[in-house]
Amino acid sequence: MSFQTTPSRDVLDPGTLVGGYEIQRSIGKGGFSLIYLAVDQDGGDEVVLKEYFPKKVASRDWRGHIMAAGSSQAEGLERGRKLFFQEARALASLRHPNIVQVLGFFLANDTAYLVMQYERGKNLAAYIQERGGGLSTAFILHVFVPILDALAMLHSRSMLHLDVKPGNIHLRHGNFPLLLDLGAVHPLTGGRPRGGQVITAGFSPVEQYYRTGNIGPWTDVYAVGASMRNCMDGKPPPPAVDRHSKETLVPAQEQFRGRYPAYLLEAVDWATQMEPDRRPQDAGEMLEVLRRNMDAGAAPGLRLSEPFTETRGAGD
């Protein structure tokens, strides 16, 4: 039997039935998964299905089943599928208002699926691109304080997200954020996450690029800082490996002085330090600093319990 040189990641067609759900359309893809909007055949509710489908090691056969792209990838595909399913069990137990709710998980098509809550809204990455950056202090805090709170809960349970970026933040009505792509979440085992990792240029810190890198909660913190800066700059920071060889990133405290409060710029620079031990060591540490400054009146008028209308401009 011959295998394709380049694995095919054909999405499931609209109308396909899988695990009691009917596929409506494809709505996204990542390094390890394909994402669909689907309808629960029993209740009629719209849900998001995430199908485990690593692009480098798998392909789909004529039946719609997932198979290894080559004989050498078979073991890795099976191991990854088991980890995806095991971790889904842990994710299904998470309850946080700013983390997408995992409703269930099942096996089908020789792979694993996550069933997640679907909520209408907009993607933060698309919103940043549409506005060209320059998003307000109030907006940035309104989005990232809850995201840090969600990550703090993950970190307290020895879990890492490892793919925080604007593309994985969904803005519901009122710009209330929801952290997506829990399929990327890894439990820490002996100080290291298990399985493969997704690398997103600009948002992944340098330790994520190397097998021996010092991965920990501080890895998510870097991604949060890079995402906050993206809201200001309108573009992702340079890839961490480029910064590691030659630093070209102007500190936020210099580039945006006078446009945002000093404490917010300091937090962004702190979070995006190249050396892991120079960053906040977990999301809770960064969250505490931001909240302390907000409580001191550095962000007057911001009430995180209520929606507000985004206005573009400098530190509100």
C-alpha cells in the first residue's frame, strides 16, 4: 500500500453524522485539529466539534476515518489520540465563565472528538486586524483580566494552555472574552507537558520551540503579554526565536509611552521577557499586579462586571 507524501486534511462534508451530531460547516483548523459547527440531533442545539487530526501525521480515508499518513507515523498518531481523549476528561470538569465549556467527548472515525459550547460573537484576532490595533486600555483590561483569571485556575490545577493568542479568544456580546482551543491544554507531568505542542510565531515564547525548553505557567504568561501588545500594536511581536538571536522588539514602555498607563506597559514588558524566570511565574501573579493598580484607581470607570462599548484610543 502506498501513502500520500502530503497528508490530506479534507474536512467532513456538511450533513455528515458523527456521534449523534450533524456537521453544518467547517469553522477552523489548528495544528492538531479540525473544528466544525454542528447540531445535536437530540436537542437541536448548535455546538462546536473539535476533531483530533494532526496535520503532519494523519490523513482521511474514503470512509471519513483518520489513519496514519505513513507506517512510521502510526504509533505517534495512536499515542496522540489517547492523550487527546484522556485530557478531554479533565477539560470536561473545568468550570469557569471565561473558558469555553466542554460538553462531552467521544470516539468515532478512528479518532477523538470534543463537543464544546457554541456562542455567537467575534474573534479577537479578526477584531484587532479590523481596527488596526490601538485598542483602548479599558478594552484590553476588560478582555485580559478575565483571561488571566481563567488561566490562573488552569495553572492552579497544574494545567497549561500553551496556545494563548488573539485567535483563540472569542468575544461574546459586550466583549466578554472566552478562552478557546482547550484541545491544546496539557497537564504538567514531572514538570513537562505531555505530547506535541503547537507553536504560534509571535505568541509562543522561546522555550516552546525546544524539546528541552523550560515549559511552565510562565509560558502562558508570555503569550498573554504578546496578545496584549498585539492589541496595542496591531501586529504580533517578532517570533521569539528571532528575538533570541537578535532583540528587535522595542519595549512597550518606550513605544507606547503616553498612550497607555505606565503600569499596563510595564506588565506587558514583564510578561514578554525572553528569560522565563524574569516573567510573572503564573497567571495569578500577573493578575494580582493588574488588579492592584486598577483598584488603586489607575483604570477609573472600568467595571468588569458590566459590558461597555469599545472606544479606540489611548489609556482611558
